[in-house]
Amino acid sequence: MIMMQTLSVNNLQLIFDAGHSTDYGSLNIFEGEIIFRANRKDITMSAIRTWELLSYVVTVVGLPLAIYVFIFEQRKERDNEEEEVYQLLSDNYQEFLKITLEHPDLRMFASEETPALSAEQRERMFIIISMLISLFERAYLLFYEDGMKEKQLRRWRSWEDYMGEWCNRADFRSLLPALLRGEDPEFADYIRKLAASSPVA
């Protein structure tokens, strides 16, 4: 049917008439149409293969990259949150230092024990140092963990330095057993060991 539609009526007549040469023009057109259809099929198959290859590339490369970007963003967000918490606690510690400066009679920063404190002074000292213990405990629970990375370790060491400085003060050490009652056991054990390794100057 395709050949009959492609060849002209006159050319068909020429093919079946004896003694006449065949006009190959229409045959060439028919062959060209077959070649064109074959080429178009090849092009279609090539396009399909190309899209399949691209889908494989997306699966093999794009998916792991998307996972990496997601994990990176999650870690970055976590670092930002930890930095905000660290800054907030640092601000709280600065506020605490202001409170201690408002009570110079207690001599909170002296390394030796403050002598002859009245009952009212001892009560104030107990309240102030209990505020400090609460702040240290929050820092411990938020920042301390085994196998800390460099940035986490740097944050924690600053708090460890604060704890070590206070453990060197006799008044703080004398109140420590009473203040650690009911606190987190791991924190209490940590600061006791720190106090034991930090003798009073």
C-alpha cells in the first residue's frame, strides 16, 4: 500500500508496459522515505538512551549530593543553635559576676576562706553560689559529652576553666557538698573530681 501510494499512476503504467524503461524516481522517493523513517527511529532510540543515561547520572550523582547537602545544612543549623545557647549561658555567667560584685563584703573572689561571716552573710553566699552551681550544671548538660569535636571541646573548655577557677576558692569548696545534693549525678561527680584536682592556693 505504501508503494502504491508513493508511485504515480503513470509510473506504474510504465513498469507494467513491456518495452518501456522504468522510472526510478518514485522508487527513489520510496526508498528515501524508508531511510528517513529508519533514521527517525534511530534518533528516537538515541534520545531515549540519552534520557536513560541522564536519569542514571541523577540517581548516582544527584541523590548522594542531595543527601550531603541536607546533612551539611543540618550540621550547620545545629552549630548555630549550639553557638546561640553558648552565648546565652555566657551572658548569664556575666550577669552572675555582676551579682557577686554587688556583694563585696562576701569576698567571693578571694582564694582563702572568708573569716567571721555572719549568718546573714553566709546565707547570701550560699544563695549566690547555688546560682553558680545551677549555671554550671546547665553548661555541663548542654555542652559536655564524650568524643567532642574541636568546636564543641573549645566551648566546653571555657566552662571547665570557670569551674576550675571557682574550685580554687575555699568558700566554694566548703559549700560544694551541700550544693551538689539533688543535682545531676554525672555533673556532681565531674565537679567533685575537678575540685579534688584543684587544691586551694
